[in-house]
Amino acid sequence: MAQHDYNIANQGFSSFRSDLNNALSAVQTTNSGTSRPTGAVAGQLWLDTTTATSPTLKYYDGADDISLATIDHSANTVNWLDSTVSITGLSTTATGTVLTLSDSASTSTVNLIIDNQKEVRFRETTANGTNYIGLKAPASVSADLTFTLPATDGTNGQVLTTNGSGVLSFATPSSGIAWQSSVKTSGFTAVAGEGYFCNTTSSAFTVTLPATPTAGQQVAVVDYAGTFDTNRLTISPNSNKLEGGTGNLILTGEREGVLLVYIDSTQGWLATSGINEGTDALSTPPYAIDFLVVAGGGGGGSWHGGGGGAGGYRTSTQTANVGTVITVTVGDGGAGAVPDARGASGSDSSISGSGLTTITSSGGGGGGGRAPATQAGISGGSGGGAAYPSSGGSGNTPSTSPSQGNSGGSGFGGDPNYGGGGGGGAGAVGGNGTGTVGGAGGNGTASSITGSSVTRAGGGGGSVYLGGTGGAGGTGGGGAGTKTAGVSGTANTGGGGGGAERDPSGNGGSGGKGVVILSVPTASYSSTTSGSPTVTTSGSNTIMQFNGSGSYTV
């Protein structure tokens, strides 16, 4: 190791030769020493040997020494101390064998961009040749796409899969089902690629399918104890589709099982195979149906005639099994009376079907007429009003609970105007007639089964003679009583017909035809009907209004 000031003075040959050899030694040893050479000039390199096994190569700029690299004698490596190059706001720092891209603030904001479909190449070892594996973008992409790698390694046999948004994860291929040895006895969320033995001995429960399925994923379930027929297993699509619908489906067969495969967002999970199943391993669960059943209203009587009683009014909520045919019968209104006679009673309305409790609403009773044998109102769903000094017909006949209707009012048998009694309504009794005013029809009852409040089954008003005032029809379709012909009840409300006077040859008003309305969950609505009901929706329900007889298949 040597240093020299590179200044050879005039001297004798022997001294000159020694001085020259020292200068050459300094060159050979890169001006090695523990301090900068005496007389160093700008641009001179020298090797700082303060640390003998790891000297530092330095550059003198005329004022200061700049450290360039350390030379590791033990590892036989050169470690460059500063190789910063400005690249559009970034820096490349080579440390050992690592190339780091960063900005001055945070490495998390830096992207490496390779333009124009160029490749990232991974070469084989030099000893084996120059072949490589390359990765590059397609020639055209419709939008930016970033793949995020998994945080941990997968298990043996797993493959990389995407969630559809570029997030990669390891998953077991869907080519087979991994049956779980633990028997399930209560509700759980299934994992794609797994099969489950489900034991419903203690109670029915629900299997919820995966929330974010991808095409080709599978889930299987099977009846462990042969009890699906007594305690069903429900399959929930978890806000996706299941056989094209969003509702739950059930397994109800003993020893039944099913393999479900997810295809897309249109059809969702489909049953591709099953054991011990019928036409389809999966079936729709029974569901609740709301019913409103209103019978035909009674006809009004004539000659001091009483108003017709409203048709019986009943509601019900029942659970029906898929495939049940619900028969709907809608009763007609009773005919209005000819002078001196009693109005005809309305016809019954009903619903019936296998496994259901039949609901029958009785037709409204006819209003009374002047003739002695016809003066009393007829009993019915709601009773008809009476003529002359007689009593109205009884409501809620036959008796139901809750009551399907109310009684009709009494007639007035004296001067000056012989007011007839009002027919009973679903919500109130009919009014009594007086010497000057016909009895008002009893008011009907409101229901919001169609999505808005509608009042039905009002009683008909009683008639009045000459200068008196006819009884008003009850709210809900009841016809008014008059001094002449009675007003008919409103069709498909079950309203009673209004009473009439004889002069000039007035007939009683006809009773309004009944109506039957069904409200079912839209998700379960089968659309299989007869009789042309009017079909509407309200909220999550589909409503069928039958203005005539027909049917609905659950």
C-alpha cells in the first residue's frame, strides 16, 4: 500500500529511481492509505484502508472526499454506496442483488409500467441456455385490470381462482365434492366444493348457500337420518338465484339428496342430480295465503220495502302446499223484489282446496215487502231489512267466528210514510225505519288486502212512501232506498239492494255480486289460474281479485 504526491524533484539517479518506484507503487495500489494523499488534486481516486478488510474507494472533488463503494475482501463483492438516478420522480437503488423502485415518500404508491405489450421475462440458468418464460398484456383490453395475489400459500392440489374483481385466492377445484365427516344438525352456511350429511331428526333447519359463488362451484346435501319427510331441509340462495328464482326451496323426501352447481346470475344454483327425488329434488315450500271472501248481497223488498242485507264477509290466512288447487266460488247478488214482495237472498261465496279449511260466506238476506207473509227481512250473511211493523232478518247466519255480518233493521208500520228497515252490513246493523225516513243500510268493512283500503259489504237502505226520505245505502256498495225503484248494490262488493215503493210500480234494487280476493307472496306466485281474475301487485305480494268463479293452483 502506498501513496505519493506525484511530484518528482531534480535529483540524483538513485534517488530519482526510488522516487519513481514509489509513485508507480501508489498507482498500483490506488493511492491506498488511511487518509487522503498529500497533494491530492480534484478528480483523484484513492482507497481508504482504515478498515483493512473492507476498504472504501473515494473520489476527491478538490474540497471533499466522496465515498463510492466498499470492497469486501471476505465476500469478494463491491457494494456501491450511492447509485441514485432520477427517473421521472422515481429512483432506482441497487443494493446487492435487489432493485427497489420507490418515490421519496412511500414505496406503496409506485407502479412499474411496461408499455406496448412488452414482456417480463424469466430466463433459465445460463448453463442450460437462453430460453425464458414471459408474461405480457393482451393486445387490447377494455378496462384496467389488476390481479391481487393471495396473502398466503394454498394447500396441496388447490388452484388460483378469482372473485371476479381481480382478487386471487387458492381454492379446491370444483371437479369433486369434499364430503364433511361432521353431521350437521342445525342451520349453517355451506362452502363451495363441500358435501354435507344433514340430520333433521330434532328439527327442520336451513342450509344457506355461499354468498359469492362462481360458475362451476358445487354444494351437495343428503338426508343423514331419513327425516326430511317429517322435518324438511330448506335451501336458501343467500340473495342469489336458485333454479331461476330468489325464494327458498326445500327437500321433503325421505333419504333425499341433491347436488347443486352454480352457473350464472340468471339461473343461479341448479340441481344437476339427486337421489330418491321425484320430478325435481328441490320443491317450493308451502306458503301463507290471505283470503277475503264476500258473498252476494240480498235484493231489496218492494212496497214499503226493506233494504237487502250485505253478503257475508270473511277473511282467513292459511298455509297451502305447492300443487294445491284452490277452488273459488263467487256468489251472485239476489234479485230485487216486484211490488208487494220480498227481495231474493244473495248466493254464497267460498274458497276450498286440499289441506285447507273451507271458508264460506253466506249470501245477504233479502229485504221484506208489504204483503203479510213477506214483511220480515230474511236472515243471511247480513240480514235483510223489514217492511211494515216487522223485524229485520238476523245477520251472521249461519254463525261464524268472527261474525260475517249484522242484522237488518225493523220496518215502521204507520203514517205517514211507512219507512222500511235498512239491510245489515258487515260492519254495522241496519237502521230502523220511521214514519218519515227509511232505515239506513249498515256500513261495510274496510280491507287493505289489495294494497289500499277498500270498504265492501254495505247494507241496502229502506224505502219510504210519498213525502219521506229513503234510507241511505251503507258504505261499501249498499244501494239506497227510494220512493220508487230501489238502487242496486255495487257489483263485486256484496252490497245489499235498496228497498222500493210500489208507486209507480217500483222494484227493489238487486244485490251486488260478491268477490273473492287472494294475496300471495310474489316470489311464490305460480300464475296458474282460471276464471280470469284481475292480477295486481302490492309491495312483495301478488293479488288476485276474482269477480267470478275460478281457481288458483299453488
